[in-house]
Amino acid sequence: MNDLDTLVQSAAEAFAAALTPADLENAKARFLGKSGSLTDLLKGMAALSPDDKKTRGAAINQAKQQVEAALTSRRQALADDELAQQLRAESLDVSLPGRRRGEGGLHPVSLTLERMEAIFGSMGFAVADGPEIETDWFNFTALNTPADHPARSMHDTFYVEGGHLLRTHTSPMQVRYAVQHVKRHADALARGERIPEIRVIAPGRTYRVDSDATHSPMFHQCEGLWIGEAVNFTDLKAVFADFFRNFFETDELDIRFRPSFFPFTEPSAEVDIAFASGPLKGRWLEVGGSGQVHPNVVRHFGLDPEKYIGFAFGLGPDRLTMLRYGVNDLRLFYEGDLRFLSQFQ
Ligand code: DAH
């Protein structure tokens, strides 16, 4: 084998060993570049006789063509490889079923809240909304809750910076709403005229330091307030009867008031219901608190407790959701597990 054959062969080997276009260009420079081996050979011809130049020149050119041909074919091979690899990586199986967009739905507790708004709405209750970060005044003081009341302790209440807290119940909405209502009718009040009744519910999130199968640090309440000149416990019982029978879609349901204590109502009662049939048949189930609004609270509304009277109530939408769907662990509602949540759609 002469020197040219050796050179062509080692070029072919170097090209074959190049696995990327960049490697290949480096290998090319070694043979065909300005100071590559072939270029050196051409330079070396200067010293030859004219006859030798002819034969040597032709031989070198032939070798150069062979090297260039090897380069071109290796370039093509690398490009083909790259394309094949890309096709493999991006291949589509057009026979696979399409990816569907999941259908969203409302959370079961949201379904309950919507249901409560619709039923109370049909009884003439407005729906109000208010802040979850509350002041001590609205959450406690305005609601006749004294400074030494246990509900104010750190064990029960999440305090945040700036003297605020996460509302422990929706009851502050009684005061917020009533104050606005009174403001709207201030002129009529000043003239001694009667003003429209306050009839409102305020559903929303509430927070307490509490966590077990039936308590979550974040939970829901639905406050209710009905204030007028002659609103009494009979009205309250009728409202509850209508509400619960509608909510649970059964007339076979009993309601009872159990004497209790809340600082902002007097007298106060716990509300229990019992189903006449079904798995919970005959068991009294606590669903909320209620009572006649305390005169001190009515005063904080900006009204004269000698003229205005009524009741307030607080229902537990989480509990109502558990009862309606037969769920026995509250935490399931807040784990975000779609296998659980999608059953309510
Ligand atoms: N705020 C009370 C609680 O969180 C529930 C409650 C009881 C609300 C009696 C009321 C009421 O409006 O009259 O335990």
C-alpha cells in the first residue's frame, strides 16, 4: 500500500469514528484543512520534476477525491441517524385515545352552600359575605363575648398579626350586616319610622384550633339573622322546619330546641334534628346553635332593643353535607382526593 492509500484509509477510519457532526468536522480538518495531511502533500510537490509532478499530482487529487467522498457519505450517514433518532423520539401513536379535558365540578360543601342559599333565598333571606380575617371587636366584643371568655384563648383561636384573628364563627357578619342596614335606613330611623326587617344569611369559612374526624381547622358555618319588631321563636322554628325539610328532601323529620348558652343570644338553644326513617332514624343530631339576639348585640347593631327583636342562628354546612351524603369523616372533604370528590357530581 502506498502512502496515499494509507492516508485515504486512515481518513475513512477517522470519519467513521466521528459520532457527531462536530467530531466529523474536526476529522476533516486533519486531512483536508489548511495544514491537513493532503495539503502538506500538495505543498511537497514543489520540489518534483515536471513529469513526476504530473503523475504525483494526479495521484494526490484522486486521493483527495476519495477522502472527500468518504466525508460526504459520513456526513449523510450522521444526518440520517439524527433524523431517525428524532423520528423515534417524537413518534406518535395515532391509535391511542385522545386525552380528554377533565370535567370540573363543585365541591360537595359548595353544593351544600348553594343549596342553603337557594332555600333561605326562597324564604326572603339575603346572602352576605364578609372577611375571614376579622377584628377582635366584630368576632367577640360586639357579640357580647367578654374578655375572659374561653373562646378567646390561643387554644381555640388563630391570631394573626396586627391584633387580627381568623374568624372563629360567621357571627361577626350579624354585626357587619346589621350596621350597614341601619346606616342605609338612618334617616327613617331618625324620623322614628319603621325600617325594613333584617333577614340575611352569611355562609363562609371559619377557623379554629381543632382537628379530628369531625373537626377541621378550617370549616364552614352559615350564619342567619332575622330582626324585626315582632320576630320570635315560633318564626325561628318555622324557618328551620322549612329549611331542613327542603334541604333533606323529606317531611319526616323532627326538630327540637335544646336549652344552651351563647354570649350573643338570650335565651339560647342548640338545634337538633331527627329523621323518621333511613340509617340515622330516631337519633337526635346537632346541626346548629340559635337564640334570641341579646339586647347588647342589638344595641351594637345600632338599634333599640326595646323596639327591635329577633333571632340568630349558626348552622354547620360541613355537618349537613356529611348527613346528606352519609360521609362519616370530615377530613375526606379537605384532602383533595378526586376519587372521593368526583362522586358528588
Ligand atoms: N357562633 C356560634 C358558634 O360558632 C354558633 C351560633 C350559635 C350562632 C347561636 C348563632 C347563634 O347565631 O344564635 O358556635
